[in-house]
Amino acid sequence: MTDRLLVPIVQADGAAPRFTWYDDATGARMGLSAITLGNWAAKCGNLLRDQYGLGPGDPVGVLLPAHWQTAGILFGAWWAGCEVRFGESGDVTFASPDRLDDAEGDEILAVGLDAFGMAVPDLPPGIDDYTTEVRVHPDAFTPGGAGTALAGDDAEIVLARSTALSASAGYAAGDRVLSTREWRSVDDLYDGLLAPFAAPASVIHVSNPDPAKLMDKFGVEKATARVA
């Protein structure tokens, strides 16, 4: 998955903006190039494989909203060959602070969703801080195989659906897709992340969107398409 969706972008246009995240409720903004997103994905892949012993087909739970940290975790899990169980728990589960009570299992990582990736303070026993754990891992990754990738589908099926949705939306290489679609379901992941990356396009995601500011963002970010 990540080898097919993200790595070619890193190789072809790695320094260009690839995932930009806004939170209109706080005024936060963070922009990641493909290289930076790839570094975070590599760190997460190494974390899952080397620290937690996960491999192809092993389930990774993701209880997170749309965010630049979530994008890095998703691509990291797929790079490790793991199956993303979005909205569920897995052998390792990544959860936002407000979803920690929903996370099940022995390995739970709290993801702070801070604009700059700061650690989550004062965590209860048995829950690790994602930022603290992932930072020590290398930012290069060598994949060791693929298994089921998302919602029971293998990587080829996920890639085919992503490509079909991208074509249906009319995305082309170099497009910039501004999205206010929250990631609440697997379908939202396809529309808000996977289909644009299949083009390959870049994503500008706006959380807690202020309608009065969206047109300005559309112009400032040179957006070419919209997902609502």
C-alpha cells in the first residue's frame, strides 16, 4: 500500500506539500511534504514491527480523527503490512485522548493530535504515548510483505478502489484537494485520503471548518477540488 501510494510521490516530488492540516477551532496549521510524511510513516512502521512485533495481516486499531498524525500512522501500518481496523481496536491500538476508554487490548498508544506532535501528559498506567515511543525509531523502512490492508480487503483491492474513486472524481497528478470530510468510517478514508493520493494529488484537510474561511483557504492553498 504505502510502497504504491506514498513512496512514488516521495521519489518524484518529495519536497512539495502533500498533507496540510488545519483546525479552524484553534487556528492551528501543519503542512507535511511527502518526505516528512514518509519519515513519520517509516517511524510508525518500525515501531509496529520492531517494538510490538507486528507483521503482515496483523490488526492495528485506529481510533483517531482526520489529522496529520493519523495519516502517518495509517501509512506506517500499511508499510508494515498490517491491517488497519478503523474505528476498532487491534493488537496495537492508536487512540486519541478522548477515545482511550474505547480502546481494548494490551497495547494502547495515546495520540495527542497536537499541531506539533507534542506528547500526551499524565497518561494512566498501561497506556504509552505515541510521540514518545515513535520518535526513537528510524525514519527509513524496509517492508517485509503485505497482508490484509483495510476492512478485510487486501492491498490490491484497496488500491484498485482508490484508483477508481480518484478517476471518478476527476483527480489528476498535481491536484490539491481541500477536504472537510471527517474520517469517521472506512469510506471517509477512501474519499478524504486514499483517492486523492492515488491520483497522485495532495490533501488539505480542515477540521472544525469555519465556512467563512474556506474560500480563503481554497485560494491560499491553490486548491483544485473539494471533498465535503
